[in-house]
Amino acid sequence: AECDLMMQNNVRFLQIGRRRPLPQRVLDELDRIVRVTEGNTGLKLVLALNYGSRTEIADAAAAIARDVQEGRLEPDQVNEDLFHRYLYTASLPDPDLLIRTAGEMRVSNYLLWQISYAELWVTERCWPEFRVEHLHDAIRGFASRDRRFGGLRNE
């Protein structure tokens, strides 16, 4: 039913996180939905399943080390752009806005590399009560900010 809804709305489904401990029947279903929706060009729905950002960064570092060890990569080639290509989210743009619900003032091991320049919006609302009007508030707040991406303010 959800897959049909994604197809009707041109949604592409992706999954990030470690696959190893997940049951094969779960992996088969995830892979099926990814495959069925891979041609969709609209919104991307990303399920973070068995995901932790520290694990993602460690997995990327290990993969880079293997490629260096096996001669596919030179250590001097490692930079931010190359590192990004080893992350679970390599095919996705970095988020511009991170909405944190329940008044939490922490990012909770979520997309730590990717949210380096994201704007944070904290709301006291818990996720089940977060509605479209709250999303609009967050977007209006985001739109009013001066984004500098680590640079100095232009004056």
C-alpha cells in the first residue's frame, strides 16, 4: 500500500544505515521498494534504519582505508569531497534545515557530517503533534536566516 502511494506521488524511496544485522526478509522488501521507485523523480523519502552517524563515519573511514590498502586510492586524494562519496548519503544533498522536535537541544548522532552547515530549528512539539503549520513556521524561520556556510557576514 505504501509503495503504491509512493508511485502515485512520484516518491523515490532510499534506505541508509547498516544492513548487516537486518533480517533477510526485511532487506528483500527494502530492496524491492528501492528498485520499484528508483525511476521516480520527485521527493526522496529516506529511511534511516539501523543508522548512527558515528557508525556511518567509521564505516566510511574503514572503506577509504581498504581502498588505500588495495591501491585504488592514494592517501593524498582523501579530502572532504571524496569522504562524502563514502557516506551512506553519498547520492543525497546535505540538508539545509534540521528540525528538532520535543525541545531537544542536541542532534542525537544523526547526520553529523551532513548537517555541518544546516540551520537548526527547535520546537517544543513532539513528533506525533508536529503538523504542516509547524513545518511552515520552521520554513519561514529558515528563510529569514543569513546563511554563511562558515564564512563571514557580507556587509
